[in-house]
Amino acid sequence: MTPRSAALAERHTTTSDEAVAILARHAENPSAFLALNDATERFTTPGIDGVVAYRLAGRRTVVQLGGAFADPADQPQLLTAFAEFARAQHRRVVAVQLMRPDAELYAGHGFTVNQFGADYARALPEFNLRGRKHMQLRNKVSRARRAGVTVLEEDLVAAGLEAALVDVDQAWLGSKGKHVKELQFMVGERGGAVQQLRRLFVARDETRQVIAYVSFCPAYGARSGWLHDLSRRRPDAPPGVLELIVVSAVEAFQAEDAQFLHFGLTPFTSLSPDHEVAGASAMTGRILRLLAARGSAIYPASDQLAYKEKWGLDLVEPEYVAFQGRLTARAVFALLRLTNAA
């Protein structure tokens, strides 16, 4: 590493507390909290109240999560500094989970940008389970309650839950088939430096065994609230157990006047040429729309979307992926390897 690149590499750290404060001030991306995962690194530059979350991927790629988290007036300078940091290490940037303003910014900085999927959310103040449209949801919740399932918000550490949750994880993953791997980077985690900011709701059966859980993390910005993040259930858990957990969590969030429940990115959904930004790759757009139509073997997008739609969504926002310069097979493969999708 040259002296110049070594100097650049030294100015990209920030503590978890500092990063949380920056996100609280500037983040509009509902998945911004994922930038705080323990294995994710964070870039800052002097004079800018902002942060960029990233991980190194392969030998020539750095994958960034969620845009440049800063005041809009500072985002171009922060992005330029981060791109310089990557260039000093002979790497190109791939940015994932960009919102529309981010997509336009990155396109203006020479990135190839395409819609990748959409984020889905439900407004909480008026939400309830009344009416015909929620009949199926009510029935699922009732089935879980009749089966003796109870749900409580619990503290991961104080309740000593880690071993029980690992058992649920292993049973859940095993039910998906031996070739299925758990996604990484674009999903949350348990534990770590910011666990105290997450909310964990746990379902137990009549014997008090843990059979499912959902972890929620803060969503900042104009559409603040909570992000439905990790959700796992044992394959032998009663039908409706996850729905009962979410209903229980929503009741708690409503009592606290939370505004939105975000369900996060679902790739390959709500794709439309109308959502593309100027300079989007026509070929990449066609490939992604083909995956949306026929790619269920690669990613179960339709199942994820069906789960989210049952809550009566109020907000659908396109999300984007951006490749610095032209799209390359190397960059795509690095992204897939990093996220454990390949």
C-alpha cells in the first residue's frame, strides 16, 4: 500500500455510538441500521458529519450498503471521498440498497444504476386487524393462540436466549434444504455492540420451548419506526406463529406512537422501467426483470412479498444497485459471494 493509500485507509473508522448518532441525524433509508452489523466497516472523512458502510469483497471490489449517510448537501463530497478511498486500494464500488435520491446521486457520479427491488412498509397509527381484507391474517393469529403459543418481548442477554435461538436458526435453515445458505450483509444480526437498540419478540409453546422469534431494529428519518428484520421459526411450529409475533410487536409499537413498520428490501419485486434512473443499463434491467419472472429457484421473492402484502402495505419504494463504471462479471460475483447468494 502506498503512503497515500495508507493515509486514506486510516481515516475510515467510527465507533458504533458515533455511527448510531449519524444515522439518527441523517439516515432516510429504512434499512440503515444494518450498517451497524459487527463485521461491516464504516468510512468517515474529516469535516463531514456522515458515514459510509461497506465490506471488502474479493480482491477488486468494495460493497457499500445504503448510500452515503449524511446531510444531502454533503453526500456528493462523502461519496467522492469514499470512491477515492476505494480507488487507492485498487477496488471498485458496488452499492446496494440505495433509495431513489441515492440512485440519482450515484448515477450522476458515473455509476451504472438499476432498480433491484423494493422496500415495503405499513403505517402503524391506524393499523388494526378488522375487516374482510385481514380475515386470513386474523385466522392465522387465532390458530397460533389456540395452540397455546405465547409471545413476549425479551432481552437476548438477560434472558440467556442465544442457545435457544441458535436451535431455532438451525431447524429453520435445515428445513430449507441442504443447498440453501443464510443470506449475509443485507440482513441484520443478533448480539454485537448495538444489540441493546434492537427489539426481540419471542414465541414459546405450551412447554415454554422457544419456537420462533422476530428481531426488529430502528428505522430513522421521515418514515421512522421499526424494521422487521430477522425472523425464524421451527418447521414444526403451529401455523400463524410469526403473524402472532408481529401483531404483538405492532401493539407495543403503537403504544409508543411509532409511525411505520418496515419490512425491508425484497429483491426482484415491483420492478418497472418507470422506476429506472437516467443512464440505467437496459441489459441489466432486462436480466433483473427476467429473474423476477422466473427466478424463484434463486430467491423466493414471491413468497416474501406475499408475507409482506398480507399486512396491507401503505408504502412501496424502489431500491437500487449501483456499479462503479460499467457492470462487470467480477463485481456481480463479488456481490453474490459477499451476500452468501452464491
